[in-house]
Amino acid sequence: MIIANIEDLRRLARRRLPRALFDFIDGGAQDEVTLRANVDDFHRLALLPRVLTDVSKRDQSVTVMGRSLDIPLILSPTGLPGMLWPNGALEASQAADKAGAGFCLSSMSTSTIEDVSDRVGRPIWFQLYVMRDRGLSRALIERAKAAGCSALLLTVDLAMQGQRDRDVHNGLTLPPTFRASNLLDFALHPGWVWRYLNGPQVTLANLVGATGGKDDLFTIAGFVNSQFDQSITWKDIEWAKSIWGGPLALKGILDPEDAKLAVQHGVDAVIVSNHGGRQLDGVRSAIAALPDVVDAVDGKVEVLLDGGVRRGTDILKALSLGAKACMIGRPFLYGLASMGGPGVTRALQIFRNEIDVALALMGRSSVRELDRSAVAWASS
């Protein structure tokens, strides 16, 4: 199969994964209105190219929270990458490292903070949910600091788990519901079954030992589900910041007023995100919310975008509206599920090539030349 774009990787991932796992990474909350809007609203933005400019040399590099990246991309924190490919987080982090992209490890990863940090050349970011057990949250922050992570990312839009209907239909719940159709579908994907059975045990590696009992995936996942805390406020952000002591970003900001509060509480970056359309359905797309958040922070903190990026032109549109860089989740997971680390490398190559071509055709020699003069909302 010829892989020309991210959608080709998505199709390949669909063929190689059991349906329940493909739907887990591909699906969103309820009717998936926001999931679709994240992608579709990029199409509402038109590019405004300039001509007769010297674009013989082009530069994609950016600096985000004090770290230089060769391309304006960070791999988003995603849970359970080891379900898609053995040592999935390690494979993805190494591919990002080689490509000069950023990488953020999820606290729900199947590889530990220490293992991933030790296997890459540049510091990674670490993502955390502030849990009911503040002692456990503190321990994870301190582990990330000791492992040399360069930034802490707090996800703030998960007071409780959103309902993802695809997962319910597939029985991918806690506890899981095993059906004959599920088992047959897994049997029809022998490549995945072989890798899963012969790879390392899949569990939430950073939380091994946290339950005081079993360390299998479903026991720890059930424990995590009980740890989502609906009482978290801005005081908890201050608490985490005081322990961390380094660059800190908040992921899940959509409202400009929350962006202003983030500035007041001394964060270093906000990430405009609706959790990939996997939490509250019916909210604004990330790209639609981006300009208002950028205006609200008024240059006092960096702004990143996470959600709906499928093309290099999407990245340039986000940068034109004020994002410093973009984060991607599903695109690299499609690559990981298709081919492991080389699949992630291919996804990043696709973005790099598309950005390069689009920069030349837009008449800009650097992503740093992009501003709002480069885009316009297309009329309906």
C-alpha cells in the first residue's frame, strides 16, 4: 500500500488493528460532532499566498518552552500506546527524537517515565492528571523531575471520563465486556495477536504498585477511573507548579477567560484542546477557539494547538493564527499501529514534506514569518 498522507496511515491502521482498538484511538465522545469539527473547521480557513518572494531556503524550526524543535510538532500524550504496538511509547518517542519533534509522555503510558527518558537524546515532556490521591500525583511529578523531563503538562479537561459510544458498543469499558464478535474480530487479526502475546506485558507502567494489589491493566485502569477528581481548582495548579518548579503547560483550554486565569497563575503555556473530541461533545473545535485564546493571553504565555491536525497546511494555518506549534495524537498513533516506530517516522516525514511544500507555495521562507495575514476564514 502506498502511503502518501495521514489518511493512508489511518486506513492501514484500520486493517491491522482489531476493531475495538481502532475505534478506541479513532473515535470520540457521543455523536462525535466535535471530533468531526476539529478536522472540518481547518477547511474553513483559506491560505493567502504571496508570490515573487525568495523561498529557496525554508526553515520549519521553532522554540517551545525554551526547547528548539526542528519541526513545529509535539507528539501528544496518549494512553496505552503499547496496546497498538509492543513498547509503543518507546517506539514513538524515539521516532520523534530522530525527527527533531517534541514528545510528551502520558501518565497512562505503557512505558515508564524513566525508560522513555533514558532512551531518547532530548528531554521529553510529562503529562499528568491531578488525581484524588495527591501523594501519588506528587510522586509522579517528582519522578518526572528526576528523570530530566523539561516540561510538565497538566490535562485540565478530565474531571470525569466522557462517554465514547464506540467503546461502549465494543465492550471496551471497565470492566470490559467480552463478546463472541469481539473475540472473532481479534482472531481475524493474527499479526496484532502475535505481537501482543509475544511483547512485554501491557499495563499502565507509571502506576504499577499504586493500587496496593494487582498490577494488571484492568486493575490499574479501574483504580485510575476512581481517581478522577471533580474538586480540582486553580489552587491545585499552584500546588503542582510549586512542586515541579519548571516550565508548566495546561492542556484543555478553550475559553479565553480560562486562558487569562492561566496567565494570572503563572503557567508558561496553554494548549488549546478539546481532548480530541473525546470528552464533552458539542464544544468548539480547537482551531476555531485558537484566535480568541491567543488574543486573551496577549503574548504573555505561549499557545499551542492540539486537535484535528491532519495536513501540513493545517499546521501552517494554526501557526498563522498564533500557535507556537501543534500537537498531534491520532496521526502518529495511526502510524504506530500500522508499522511501529517506522510508522511514526513516516507520519512525521509526511508532515515535514507537506509543511515544506506549503511554505514554498505560500511565499514564506520560515514558519516564523506566518501571521494572520496568511489566512482568512472562507465564506460559506
